[in-house]
Amino acid sequence: MTIDVLVAVIALVERRTYALAGEELSLSASAVHKRVRTAEGLLGQRLFIGTNEGMSLTKEGKVFYADAVRTVEQALLAEERMYASDVDWVFASELLFGKIPIWSNASLQKVLRPAARRARIMKLIGWHTFRHTYSTMLTEHGNDVKVVQELMRHAKLSTTMEIYTHPRMEKKREAQSKVVDMLFGRQRPEAVAL
């Protein structure tokens, strides 16, 4: 049985509903359900029963759950990884005792979007927002457009420049002012560095 199936079972025990377990794992409720059904199929027994409070473990499920937690913990401890301890994760999963990072959609919903709301940012923040910002900042700091394209891992330069890179308003105004100055023969004093 794979670790992802075991983690789905653990998440369903902890969160009680397929939807909440899916949110924790950045999966759909149906994907969690499919993984739990896979475990039940391999074992040939039901692990959960539905109740008014959500999903509850059967007698067999309680035994399996204890084994699943031990197996996942052992797999995580045995896995060679770059980070030495659970405190190294920026967003650690509470579900697995901080031994793995929280999944990207969960951190987006639990951390980044609430932070944006507290900062009074009304725009819907998503991971793609950061890609647009990254591309724009790379370009504005004078990096070659081919370098930006490669860092963004785009096959075509047009994707980088037409979709992801957005000039800041100050840069647009500066460019427009230069054209107007040229047309009217105006000279602007050079900025003096202090």
C-alpha cells in the first residue's frame, strides 16, 4: 500500500469528512474517497462508517489507523531529505506532526489569503500571482529577457513577455514622459546620486 493511500486514511480520521481531508492534502474530496476505497479494497474490509459527526473508524479501521500512523512516521523518518528537522518547514503540516510541509493549496487558503485580507488586498491571491510578480521584478531589475524566460521555464519568450511581465506604473509614466519631452524639445535635469 502506498504512503499517499495511508496519508489519505489518516487525514480522513483527523478531519472527519472527505472535503476537509482533501483540503488538508490539496486533493479533491473524491480523490481522498478513492484512496480510502483503495485501502479498503486491498484489505477486504471497511475502515470507516458514516455518522452524523462525519466519518468514524470501524473496529478494523482503528487497528489499521494505528498501523498507518506508525508506517507513515517510519517512512518519513527513513526518508533522506534536505531538511534535518520538522522545524525547517516554513508551513508544516499539523496533521503529520510537522514532519512534512503543508500542501500548497492548504497553505494558500490557511495562510496567504488570510494574510492578504488582513493587509486589505482585495485581489484574489493565488500561486500564479507570485509568478507574475517574480517575472516583473526580474525584468525591472534589468535582467535579460532570455534569462527571465528560462527562470520562468517558458518554452516561448512571448509567453514571458506578453502574459507574465507587467511594467509598473512609474516605468510607464517615465517612458511616456521621455517621448513627450523629446517631442516638445524639453530637457529634464539628471538625477544626482547622493
